[in-house]
Amino acid sequence: KLAVVTNKPIGFAVPLLADTGLAQYFDLVVGGDTVARKKPDPMPMLHVCAQLGIAPEQVVAIGDSLNDALAARAAGMAVLAVPYGYNEGRDARSLDVDAIVDTLFEASRLIDPL
């Protein structure tokens, strides 16, 4: 199962995913206004778990920012980071993550054995 967790409002995130042709790949989209608190709080990540019926320990979060890493780690998830994207000027190597991946294909190779 795949989900998007963004701090962008859901009214922006859903059309953006649709316009880029990516919406079909996700089972759930959680926006910054879906739950009471945004990342770096773990609430959006835990909401995904509740909605998809999975435990945080079963999740691998992939993000590009400190907020992503903090939220996923606080939720008890494995965390991967990409070294590009909206990283708030922080090098991915400085984040508390399990690994840095250059591509989603690389991430899938790390996740598959899990």
C-alpha cells in the first residue's frame, strides 16, 4: 500500500497528484489539513497507519526533509530519504534516517527483503 503525506492542503495535493498522473498509484492522500497536526508531528503518519490498517513498524517512510524524518521516526517507522526535493536546505546525510536512496527503485530494493 502506498500513501502520500504532505503538509500541503488536501485541496491542493489531490489535484496535483491527478494532474501529474500519480494519483492512481496511491491508496491514500493525507494533507496538512487532514488531521489536527502537521509533520513533524507523527499524527499524519499514524493516521495513515490507522486508515490502511497497518502498524507503524510495517511502514517504510520515504521523504525529502527534516519534517518527514522527524514525523516518521516519532511514529516508529523505518525512514529513507532522497537527497533532492524540498529539503529546507538540509543535506539528507544530516537527517536521522535508515538510508539515503537516490531513486525509488533503489528504495524498493532495500524494502523488498523486509
